[in-house]
Amino acid sequence: MLIHLSSPHIHSGDSIRATMLAVILALMPAGIVSVYLFGWLAVFQIVLCIIACMLTEFFALKWMGRATAPVWDGSAALTGLFLALTLPAAVPWWMALFGSVCAIGLGKQVYGGLGFNPFNPALSARIILLVSFPLQMTTWLIPMHIGTSAIDLYNLSHAWQLFAYGAASLPQGLDAITMASPLGHIKTAWSQGIGVSQALHAYDYSYLDAFIGRETGSLGETSALALLMGGIYLLARHTITWHIPVSFITTVMVLAAIASNIDPNHYTPPLFHLLAGGLILCAFFMATDPVSSPVTPKGQLVFGIGCGVLTWCIRTWGGYPEGAMFSVVLMNCAVPLIDHYCRPKIYGASDKQEEQS
Amino acid sequence: MLKSLWHKLGFPQAPFEGGITPDMSKWSAGVAIQDCPLPPLLIVPIKQHIGQACTPLVHVGDKVLRGQKIAKSEGYLSVPIHAPTSGKVIKIEEHPIPHPSGMGLASIFIEPDGKDESDTSLQPLEHWQSLDTAELRERIRLCGIAGLGGAAFPTFIKLLQDRRNPIDTVILNGIECEPFLTNDHRLMLEHSHEVLLGMQIIMHIVGAKKGIVAIEDNKPDAIAAMQHGLGTLNHKSNIQIQALPTRYPQGSEKQLIESLTGKQIPTGKLPMHIGLLCQNIGTTHAIHHAIMLGQPLTERVVTVSGDAVPEVANLRVRIGTPMRYVFSQCGLENFSHTQILHGGPMMGERLRHPDIPVIKSTTGLLAIRDETIKPVHQAEDPCIRCGHCSEACPIQLVPNLLMDYCKQDQLEKAADYNLFDCIECGACSYVCPSHIPLVHYFRYGKGQAAQVRREQSFAEASRLRSDARTARLQREKEEKAAKRRKVRETHKPVKSDKPPITAENKE
Amino acid sequence: MEQILHAVLALGAFALCAAIILAIASKVFHIEGDPLSDKVDALLPQTQCGQCGFPGCRPYADAVASHAADVNHCVPGGERTMLAIADLMGVEPKSLDEEEAVPMVAFVREDECIGCTLCIKACPVDAIIGAPKQYHTVIADHCTGCVLCLEPCPVDCIDMIAKPELLEHWSWPLPNTQRAQIGAERRESHQHA
């Protein structure tokens, strides 16, 4: 029984599931790096978040009396993967579960499901977690192969103990296994009046390490290289367009360049901003979430620039060390307005007509 | 602005904004045009063009010759219809036509007598260069020629000379960007001389100095054939052959003009307002036959293709041939689990059954298997605002936002988002990962807007009639009151000696 | 205590400024518009049938504009008109009392017509032509389908027939591609098969 529809009667073959799977594939390099750095802990977090998100979607749809087929279209799994990659490794399992339920329940289903959420679901969950549990969400584990961590995360039982029972149950204690993130360290140094180059030197910071990913941070944001590989794959596949990542990153780097030129002692250089925190993860994967970002190219540029300005401002002057996720969610609020005013000039419209519209 | 700079630097083949590159499936490109034999019955609808329907001139039982006028045009926007072969009119009644509604129109049923004798009342006009252009235009109208690219707009109106909008370039649309269709391709390959001569006639009629034949670069043999054809023309004209990159919808008039000249047709205007005229290859070929051979439009080349057709072909089919008969010439008899498309797959319409006649606007007949179409027409998922539709749109609309407004009947908002600039090319629906039938929603929105306009104008007329009636009744009441007053004034009481007769003193 | 006083005074002054600006703006940027009842009348189908309970479309429009009548009384206008009026008046849409009917026109069976002119007098838009002792006929293009001519006819020779759908006026319906809808249709067809 075929549905009677008008033309066209051929299709490119693209589908939502194919798009979601492509993004999941693009995140694989970052996932592999996270397992390399955080061992079994990364595996547990990722698996928990994906399953929790899919289950939440299933129950939410059932409760609303809707068909549960959308659980399998890959969007819930993708949100779970995103959420896991933005969490610090030592986040307790119940916090990750709570975050997953918030991401799908409050970040997506409450607005009507896929396609209706104004905010990026994974980021809105992360913000809920950060504001509710600020300590655990800014506690960074010492990764494997870097420094001396007092815990072997490749050991399944050790990793399970940390994951299931929390850091309090470990004999080593929390301090032995945690360290500050680069951004966190800079923010603390700023408040103590220590200059930028001195602080970086004290941290033993290396740009190369930051690029490859040999640093601490949340599960997926450490390796710029892995994320760029994924981002370029998405650009080549035409799943995302260049407008948001390029405008987002360029704005942050331009602002950082201007500021650090004026006062290199107080403002970190642009390359540091590029490789620190979740900028590349947000610019290529979070800000480009199609549902919560603008549709039109002009709008996407405006969105990216706005995100960039907010990210740099929050990082430099704000109360939190990392501002990328806040900036994306803040710009998400403005997306309907951006969409309305940044419509492309249609075929045949004169410049005068454009001004009138 | 950047586009015109691009052209000034000498790059004429800049493609237009947007567009898609589907699999072209030109399976019938190598198949020469063959004549489709006469079917046992021809069904000729009385409206095959944009404009008013024609009125039948013949009656049941009349004998007709091929090319004889059997329906005359009504009103200005109309062209007559001619008998496709010699035979007898056996009935005139309603019959389904190629229309998505499945509705029918009055049609003239002709039974061929097999002799295929032609009406020779129209003389060839071989010396057309010395003739008045009005006479040439009248000949084109008389021969029933309408746009054969699918739109079927009466051609003679397009060829009118307007002093305020002179034409300086005639563009021959040899693009044929729809997948599967190859009728224009074969016409250019096999009849390049006639097509180019037809182009010269058109240029003479509108007074254009220049002509461009635009051909997509996936037809190198046609480009070569037309280039060679230029050399066979008796007198030289300023005609050049231009190859353009293969991209859908390059063949759309607006996009073709943008790629060739870098200019855009202003909203609401026509190509003639910027001095251009576009014409289809098939129409031009028909114009050649009308002028040089005195033959009215009685047949056209139709591509028969699709994965359910055993032998794809390009057939010269008489107008009125049932599609079932045309398909059977290509080996397709069983239509179970098969979908029939009238036209190309991007803008053609699905027909419910093959017992519908070929008409002037039938560019192609496609038979596609159910399994091929099923994944295309699926349930829709919610829009994920990916923006692919906006990138693909050749008019630079924002289809997903427009679709929301059409769906919710917010027609003013939809008009503000340029719903009426949509050319319904289908590029947006093609790329949508959620399988949303965007063009269907736009057609719904346009239909609703037209209906609202009709209802509003009817309501306005009813209000005027109601007010007129109220005024009339008021007027009648006042006239009656005035008359009564007049009677009372003129007929004053008369003085009498006798007392008035009352019930008491009645005798 | 002083700080509270300062805060109250500051906010109060700010509120006063805002109020003055708003008052000036409402005068300066005031738009002259049509009276509301004209706007409501423009939305009505002008059938003049009286099914709303008012003697014509204008009286109903006046009543709606003065909030004396609900927005859901116009039957020929259907749901679209009700939604448009509700939107204009800024009230919640209310479902119609009666179901929307197919558009109809009146048709006089001329063989039975006795030429009494009662229907001619009843038609609010003068869509019936005829004269005493002559056949009467409805001009189909002018008929609004208000049904007012049926009652006065003493021989009941008037029918209401559905307006014929013209090919030129056909338009695409909404696509039925919602998953739930398709699922329901498939289940039904399996049940019947």
C-alpha cells in the first residue's frame, strides 16, 4: 500500500539514522583516545550514558503514548555519547545516569522529541550537572600515561570500584588521582595574580601534548587531533557545513590574539584557547547540532561569532573556567531570531526588496 | 554582484546557486526515435495547454483527416486541437486525463481508419523570411503549438513582440535536466538542422539578434551534432552552442538564464522583461514543421523508460494514444506492483492507471517498480533543521520553515517567506533526510491560498449583491411611501351635502 | 533603612520614567485602523444565511466586535473562519456547534415550479431570477448556499446539490505521511483483507 504523494519520486537515500551514525563514527577517534587515557572508566561512562539515554527516550515516549520507533533512529544514542564525552572521567555513575535522564527527558522529549528542542540536549544536561554538582564536575582525573596516577584504570576491577563506589571508597583518596585542567589552572593563577607564561610553565604545559590529547579534561575534549579528524570527516560527508566551526573558532582566536597582544601577561594566547577545554568539541559537534542551530549560512556565521565572543568572555572574565558549552546554549536561545533575520536573498529579489522584507 | 563579476571575468558557465546531482539514468539516450504505431482508439482531451479549454468542432460520426482542426480555441489563452490521424469520431465524453487529481475532461474519441490521410489545407511557408511576423505567429497558433517541455503554454503568445520589452537573445533549452528523459537529446542528434531552422524562425519572429542553444555537458554527442548542424543552415545567424554543467534544475528557465547570463529574472517578472526568450527543443521542432511543412501538432517524441520497462525507447507518439498502448510497444503489459509517472521523476505526477491518453505536455512515460518507489515515499520523520533543503533550493528559499507555515495553514507567513516564488522543482524533498514531502506541503499551501482568495472574492461579490438588494428594497419602500403621500395630497376630501354613509344610517 | 529608601526611590523613579515613555509612545505611534466590526465582517463568507442567529453577516460581525456573540457561530465559514475571528479578537478558538457542510448550491426543479416568486423574495443576494407565473431559476455562480429559499417554496421544488468540483480549482490535500496515521491505515487494510 503506497502513500499517494506529489513529485519528486526519487530520493537521495539520506536518512536521520544515516546522519546520526555518521556523527557517531566521527566521534570514534575521540572515543578511542578517551579509552587510551581513561581505560575502563571511559568504557563504563560511555556505555552507561548511551543505554540510559535510550531507555529514557523509550519510557518517555511510552508515557506520552507515542510510537517508540524513534529510540532506534540513533539520536538518543548520539546524545548519550556526547554527554559521556563531555563528562569528567571520575563522575559517579548515578550522576551520569541523572545527566542522561535530564538530557533526553528535559532536554528533548519535553519539547516534543526530535526536531523540537531549542537547546542542545547533551549540553543542557551538562549545565544542569555542573550547576547542581560543581565539585564533581570540575574534578579531573590524572589520565594514564601522563604523570603518575595512583590508580590503574586499565585494571577492570579498579576501574569498576571507582565507577560504582566513587573515589571515597578508594584507599588512595581523591587527591592522589586528580589534577587541575589547563583552563582551571589558568583561572586559579589569574585569581592569584600569577602571570600567564609563569602559570603555563608551572603546569608543564605543552602545545603538542594538548594537540594530540595527552592532557586531562573531560573524556572527549582532550585530543584536538582526534576531534579534527572527525570534524573533517563530517565536513567531507556534508553532514555539517564549515560556517559554524570556522566562525566559532576564528572569533575565539581573534579575540584571544587581540587581548594577548595587548597584555600577554593576563590573557592567554590564541593557540592555548584553541587547544584547551571543549572548544573544538563544541565548535564541530555541539554547536553544529542541526536542531538547535540556525538553518541558513548567514545565520550560522552570526551564531558562530556569538558563540565565540561568549566563550572567550566567560573563559577570561567569567566565574567558570570553561565557557564553550554555556555560550552554545545561550546562542541557542537566539536561533529563531537569527533564522528569521538571516534569510538568504532569494532568486530575483532586488536589493531594495531585501531591505523592505 | 559577485556573480556578474564572475561573468565579466569571462566565465560564462557559472552554475546557479543550489541544485542537486541525482543519478541521471539516461538509459534511452542511445535509442533512436521510432514511430509508435497507431493504436485502435485515440482519445483527445479538449484541454492540453495552460488556458481555456477548447470547444469540439466535430460531432459523433464525423470523418476527420490527420491535422484537421477538431476543437477550436476559446478565449485568448488557448490554441486549437487537431486530429492525430484520419478516422471517425465515435464519441465525445469525459475521460481521465494526466492530472494528479485523477479527474477527467471531455475528450474526442477517434477510431483510426488505418489510411493516415493528412489534411493539406495549410501550405508550407518556405519563404518565411519575407513574410510578416504576425502571419507566422498566426500559423503557429493555428497549428496548436504549445510548450512541449511540459508546461504547455500557448507558444504564439510567447512570440508576441512587445515594443517595451524587446527580445535580444533567444535561448533554446536543450538542457533536459530531468533524469530518464531523452527526447530532446534524440531530437538534437537526429534533427539538428530542423531544430536550428526552427530557432532561426523564432529569432526572425521576435526580432532577436542572438541565439544560444544551451546543452548539458552529459550530452557531448548532441553538442557535436548541433555544432555540425549550424554549418548546414542556408543563411547564417548569430547562434552559438553553449555547454553547461550537469545539475538539476539547470533546465528551469530561471536557473538557465542565471547560468548563461549571470542575470536573475526579477521576482514576478518574465524573461522577456530582461530581453530574453526561452524555448524548448521539441516546441522549436514543431514550429519548424508548422512553418516549413504546414503540419499542425499531431504527434510528439516521448521517452518511455523506468526499471519496469523491458525495452526503453524514444517513441514518436500521436497525441491521444493511450499510455497502456505506448507501454505495450516497449514490452510492458503487466502493471501490477508498478507505478506510472507522467513526465520526469522530479516534477512528473504519479498516475493511478495506464488508461490515460498521451497529450501535448507528455515529455516522458516512466514505469517504476513498487520496490523502487517505496523507500522514497515513506512516513516522514520530524524536521531536524539540517538545512540541506535550503542549500539545495535554486531559489534560495528556506523550505523547512516554509513547510511549517504551510502545514499549520499560516498562509500569510508562508507568503512572507516567499511561498509563491517556489518553482516546485523537488530538489528540497530529494535531499531531506527526514523524508518530508516538502513540495507536497508547498503545493497544499498554494492551493489553500488560491482557495482563500477565491472564497474572499466570492464573499465580496455576495456582500455587494446583498447590499444592492437591501438598497433596492429600501428604495422600493420609499417609492411606495412617496406614492402614498402624493395620492393623499392630490386627492383632497370633497365637500358633500349628503352625510357620509355609515352603518347606522344605511338604508 | 536609608538604603531601602534609596532603592525604593530609585526604582520608583525608573518606573515613572518608563510609564511616561510608554504613554508618549502610545500617542505618537498610534495607528488608525478599521473599526473592529469591519475587520470581522471581512472574514465572514457573506452568505447572509442567518444560521448564526443574526439577520445577516454584518449584524453578526457587529455582535462579535462588541463581544456580544461568540466566535463559533458562523456555519458556512467553517473552522477556518472561526480560527481567523478568534485570532483577530484575541480569544481562544471554540469548536463549532454544527459540522461543516460540503459547499452547496440551490437548484429549482423547473417542471414543478409554480411561479409564486416567494423564493425570489427570500434570497438575500438576489441569486434567483424569474417573474410571477414564469419559471424561476437559481444563478448557480451567485448562490451562497444559505438555504433560505427552501422553506418559502410552497411546492418544495428546490434541492440543495453539492457544488461541482472544477478541475481548475482542484488542489493537493495534506500529505498523509504521519507515522501514526500510516500505521492505523495499514492495520485497517490488514483487518479488511
